[in-house]
Amino acid sequence: MRQKRILTRRQKTLRRGAVMAVLLALVVFMGDYGFTPRYAIRMAEESVDCGKTEVVQKLGAAPVEHTPWNRLYVSANERAVLFTSAEYHFSHGWEDRDGGCVDCVEDTPVHGAIYKLTSTWTEEATPDDPTGRKYDEVWYLYGRVDDPRGVSIQGAITYSEEWDGEISGIWAEQTSSREEWVRKGGYSYFVFPLYTRTDWKQGDGPEGGRFYFQLKLLDAEGNVLYEDQDLGGTGTTMSK
Amino acid sequence: MEKLRPGGGGGAFHRAGAGVKVMEDFYRVVLAQLRFVGEDRRRAIRQELAAHVADHAEILEKGGWDREEAQRLALEAMGDPEEIGKGLARAYSPVWFWMYRLVNIGLTAAVVLVLLRGPAVRLSECRYSLEARKDPWPPDPKLIQRTVDIRIPMVTDELYIYSVGVDPEEKTAMVDFCTYDRNPFGRASQMQYDAITITNEAGESTYQVAAHIIDRMGVAYGFYKGIPIAPGDTYLTFDFDRFGVHRSYILPLPEWEGEA
């Protein structure tokens, strides 16, 4: 009779270790561990209830300092454009952080929204800056162009000195042309940083006032096809 | 253990069963030295030693020795069992012994986690989701309440408005709602309040007044409070508009003292 092969302890340890690794992978999977950033997109879809989306553009890591390991994505389906800030945590894997969403169902030439990404950290307090709190911020303008005549998007941040006061001026503006947009599924998608400010502190903005976000869609002759003077948006803050 | 001596110590083997006992003692002493060796390997070492003794005894038998004597001499030729055991023990480091045991403990823990954790998380989410459909969180007991049952199908979720309350002193109304995924194992959305507009009888829109969301994964609860109402008001208008789903409902207020 053939004698049963006896494994060495090293072989047995490695074999059982492999089984354990598979089981642990199953644990984290069943416990909703996000193995890839796509899981964060799925979470963002669930949190806005827009249905499954396809990735339109990968923006890579957030261009702000002092952030955890993160990636930004714009994904879309027929009814929505989704902005996902995916962040990696060792214990949970990839998770979304308050994704933004544009409802594209309404029949308008362009659908857009703002997504503000803030990174904050604390430095030594100074008389000028008693809290020592510092910020990096990027304001993205993203969305979908449905009117084929549209060739460029003009985004602007205007501000008022008082909360409900008159618009005092333009804080920042940026233009994106059709060549920069992504064509997918018969639609044109755009996303660009409308405004970036780094290493700023509380009170550097219009104190007591507020920002407004404008979006204009222009045709080849420079005619305004659509204009929104008070664009909505969402955002997230990452702390060091 | 009885010491085995060449030529003279074989008497034990000639007593009935004594040979077997001596051999068993020999193996026991060898194996006693192997602290960091598992049961499988102990069996293998024992088999190896027994085979070695048997092979040697067979050769002696062929050389003319009787069976008992051949076994005794073969065993004696093996040497001191304690020394053999110690020699073998040096080949087995305690590192892999303990590693093996640790992996076994880890493996057991992983199995328990697989069996319990994932399903437990999913089931608790599912429980909250199912609970919300029939028996959602009770509204503020300090208010006069009216139960309603309005369910708005969204993309994958459902919005359930289940109570309208009135605070007669403050002359305000409150609307309680929740969302849950139609799939009980799915997650509830949390941004539906963006899509809700509540209007009082005076036509004042109370969009986003004190909306609050409490997320429990399987269900997200929210409410609008502080909606101004006037004596005589009997209803609110509730509008939902998101991703192409447009719904408008009249929410009857409960009877309250300020009513005309």
C-alpha cells in the first residue's frame, strides 16, 4: 500500500496560511471592504441613487497637499454625472467621500455642478493666524454638454461682500473648450479645476459674504447658449 | 526502562509480550525528546524507527538468529533512545512549530469571521431596511401626529413619507420620511432632501428647512421641521423632483388647536 505523504510543518503552515488569506479576503469582501476605487464609485452611486455609472474620466490624486491616499473620478449614465472622491483606508479599503452629482434629466443644453475639495491641517499659531488652521482647495466644475452647438464652457466664481448682498466681483474664472471634453455614449463630458488656492487661512475669502458659481455654454460665435448664475454643488474636506 | 545489553539483556524479550513492551518503551523515550514535533511527524518518526529495527532484525534472522533475539539485537544496535531523541529534536526548530499553531488559530478565527461577520453586517442592514418599510422610527412624540403612507419609487430606492406632525405652540409642522433600497441588502441614498420641496398653504417654499439625515446603511431617515403654518392650515404640499421622477402630494396636517 502506498504510504500517505506527510507534509513538513513549513508546507502545512504555508498551505493553511494560504487558506487563511483566502478566507480573510472573503471576510473583508463580505464586510464591504473596497478593494478597488470602483467600489467607492459604487458607494457614491448608492448614496445619490443615480443607478450604475461608467467612468468617464480619471483625475488621479487630488491636487492638494496633506491628503490621504485618494483618487478622483467622474462617471456618468443617462440621467446623471457623478463626481467621486475615493479615499483609501486600511481598515475599510476604498470609500467615497460625499460624492457630487448632476441631475441630467432636464432638457437643458448643459448640466453642471461644482465639487469643492478641501484639505486642511494645522500649523503653529501666529498673531496673524491664531488658529494655525491652513487650507488647500480645488473647485472643480464638471458636467455634461447636450447641445452640439456648444464649443466652450465658461466657469466663474463671483462673490458678494455680504451674505445676501449684490455681487461684488469675479473671484476666479476659467474656460474649457470642446477639445478638452470627453466624448462617451453620445454625450460630451467636461471637468476642470475652476479655481485652486493653496496654503490659505480663515478670513482670506470674502468675510461675511459668499461665493456664487456661474456657468455659460458658448457656441462657435461666442453666443451664450445657456447660462446659470447660481450653480449648485457639494464637496468634501480631508483632514490631516 | 530496562537497559538492553548485548548478549545478556535479551531475557526480557523471551518473556511473553516483553519484547513488544521494550520496543514501545524505546519509541516512547525517543519521542519524549521531541517537544516541537506534531502528531503526524511523531507517527512518521516512530514508523521510520520501527521499519529500521524490522529491517535489521530481518537481516539477523536470515543470518540464523531466532526472531526474538534478532529483534533484541536490532533494537540494541539502535543505541541510546534518549540520545536518538535529542539528536532528532535538534532537527526540529520551535519556530515552525509555533508558526503552525498560530496559523491554525488564525485560520479558525478567519473561519469564524467569515461565518459570522459578513452575514451579520448584511443581515443587520437588511433588518433596518425591512423594519423601515413597516415600522419606521417613531416621530417626535411631543408633536400632534398624523400617519401617512406615501411611497415614491426613485432609481433604486424608495422614499417613504410616514408622518406629518404639528407643533401648535410654535405653529410649525414637521414631515418625517426615510429612504431604503428596494433590494433589502442594498444601501439607502442620503441626498434625497435635495430633491424635496415642501410648501405651506401660503405658498411659502420650505426647501431644505432643517432637513436631517440619519444613515443606518440599509435605511436613511430624514425630517423637515420648523415648516411655518398658520391657524386654519390643513395641508402641506410635498414635491419631489430628481432624475426624472416628478411627484407632488398633498400632506394633510393633523387636527390642531390653531385650526380655524
